[in-house]
Amino acid sequence: MSIRIALDKPPEFYTNLDFISGRVVIVLHRPETIGNIIVKLEGESRTALSLQPERRNEYNGPGNSVTENHKVLYRVFQVYPDDAVALVFQPGLHEFKFNFKVPLNNICHDARAISALMGVGGVGGVGNAGILGTGGFRTMDGAKQLMLAHVKSTLPPSLTGFPQEAEIRYYIKVTIQRPGIFKENWRYQIGLKFLPIEPPRPDSQKQEAFARRPFAFKPRTPLSGRRSFFGSKPTNAPNGTGQTPPSVEISARLPFPSILTCNEPIPLRLIAKKLVPSQEQVHLTALEIALVGYTHVRVANLEKVERTRWIVVSALNLSIALGPPTDPVDTEFEVPNTIWATQRLPNTVAPSFRTCNLMRRYELEMKLSLNWGLLGAGKSSGLLPQTISLPLTMSKIEVFSGIKPPAQLLQSVNTANAAPAPIRPTAGTGTNTAMNINGNGAAPRPPPSPVPQDGAADPSSLAIISRSR
């Protein structure tokens, strides 16, 4: 006997509203009695955290860790039989077709759906066909789901990389029931990769979010101005006195809201602004851009944050002049984006998401090395070059999957959002019946009004400015 699941033209990944179709292929070598054949499409978000010794008495479960499993997706398709009569299958090859449509939102937040689908509220749940569930097959115990805290959100993406601690996986599972006390059921499953459609992108407001930081070099020291080991006086050499050290402000800018797209380059702009009337040349000699993901893991009232770092750009041995030294004060120079324009986000980066027991958010970290007086120029002039390492961080970064929602879905959401809210005689909050495709359980937010630059603000903080080219 052998079982396999053959999907029809499987893509690299599935997304919301996709149809998943295929066949259950069974090869028998002898006659077998089969009661029913059930195919399930499931998705689960599983977390597990270790308990500290002083907190183990708060939980009744065995072991030194606690787990939480949310069934974010659960669909059942009975491919055989139609009349719930067990038949004897002859040796040979047998095929049964199935199909599913991937929903938009998770199911675990819906108590009514869980009660109806997973056997809560009556013996057998769907159809009340017996203690083993519909037609004699076993369904998931929905009572455990009802005991957990849930949030309504779009289906989260597949997530790996945290063994035994956090994972989100999707799979198709087939169960073949064999009537009889001493006969065990046959089971087989295959995994799927899932990426959600992205929420509606806000209209372009020609605004930018930025992180900025000013810096200034110190007056340079002549190479021959240092005393030797024997205490001799410095020889006559050109000194750096009379030279105004350069001072520049570096700002990293992204379109606001700050959205990055999976497998696409970062729409970054680096701007250098001259702050003092110095006639000295400053060079960008190295640049590193990293995307930092923070995975928030929750089990009951236990929480843990895992930090993951992806290097997107690592460019060394650069020599990019930050504008001519004769430029007037307040002149801005944009660093050519050829360094990062062709570097895409790694394919292991998952979109930002929030589900019941897991959440992923992102930051963008940049490190620039700036040089006043390159090494070769320093030897020829007798002056000691200087290098400054400048960090910049942009904290409010969202990563989208790049999968556009269907036009009909966007139109329905816009229509629902445009409808006037009913007037209620008493105070209270209305219920939004529109589909949630914003990933965090909230309706799309309009961009805030521009915030003017404030010289007294923290130079590394995130702000918003109007774009001017």
C-alpha cells in the first residue's frame, strides 16, 4: 500500500484566495475495506517557551516548557464516500480529487466557526454524525481553541528558523479510515509554503521618513608632529592648524510610510548635507545596510523576542566624494544608489505580520564609514587622516509580500470604508464588517501630516519630511 498527494501545477507558494486542487493517489496490493477518505487543509501557529524554575508552579502541564497552538486555517474535504458506506477496494491504483480555496483571514478568532467546525457544541460537531466526527472521522478539539486569546488578522506567512520555539506551517493531510478495532487509519501529509497578499498600499504623498545624524571631524594632527621614542622635538612639517574640519549631516530617507517589499531592492536615499564652510573633502569609504527582524513569541503570559539580522548590502573599499569641497553651506549631495539599487531583500525575509501568538516587525540599520583625508593623500600631505563610523537606524519599517490584492477585493474594501457609519443613540463602538486585509487587525491608516524638521530633536530619531528633489 502507498499513499501520495499530487497537487495540480503547484506554484512556489500559495496566497489568499488561491485554489488548491489535486488528487489523492492510493495504490493497494490487496483488497482493503475503507470507510471514508478525508482531506484537510490546515495551518497552525505553534509556540513553546521554557519555564523558569520559580514559575513552574503556575502551570499544570508536564515538563519545563509550555506550548500554545493556534489553528489559523482548517478546511475539510471528504473525497469518499458520498453515502458513508464502507466498501472493499480491489488491488490497483485509485485516485480521488479534492479542491480548497484559501480564505483571507484566520479562523481561530471566530468562536462560532470553531464551534461548528471542530466538534464543539454537540457530539461529532459537523452534522453530529457520531463521537468520531463527520462520517466517523476525527476533527480537531475546538474547546482548546476557545480557551486561548485570539486576534483577527490575515493568515500569517509560513515561518521557520526557530526550532522547538516558534513556527507557522501549512499542510494538506489525508486520512483514510479503515473500519475495525485493530486496524489503524492511514495518514499522509505534504507541506505548503504560504505568503499572504499585502494590504492596500497608501497613496503616494511625496513624503519621506528619515533618520539623520550630524558629525564633525577633529582638527588633523601632522604625521611628523608626534615625538619620537627618544623624545626629539617635532620636525618642520605642514600642520593642520588654520584648516576648518569638515562637518556633515547624513540622513537616510525612505518613502513614507516606510514599506519594503520581499525580494525587491530597498528604495533608500542617502543625503549628505554640508554644515560648515570647510574646503576639505569627505569620502564615503564603506557602507553596510542590514534588515533586523524582531519576532515576538508569546505563550499565555510568557513572552520572548528573537532578533534576526540579514545583511542586504556590505560594500567596502569605497571612495565616494560627498560633494565638491567648494560647495556652500547647506548644500545637499545624494549618494549614488548604485551600491544598493540591485541588492534585493533575502528570500528568507517574511512579511510583517501579527497573529495570535506570534508577531514580526522590522528595523533598518545602516553603518557608514566616512573619511577625511584618504590614506594615500594623508601620506603625501603629511597629515593624519581620520575615519568616523556613523550608525543610523530606522525603526518603523514594514515588509510587504509584494502580492497585490485582487482589484475586486480592493474595491469592496474601499466601498465599505466609504460607507457612512450608522448613528447610534447610545455611546459605543461600531463594528467594521469589511474584510481585514491590513495584517494587524486594523483598517488602513491614512498618512499623518508632515512633521517639520526640528534641529533640537534627537538626530537619530525617525521623522517625516516632504520630498524635494
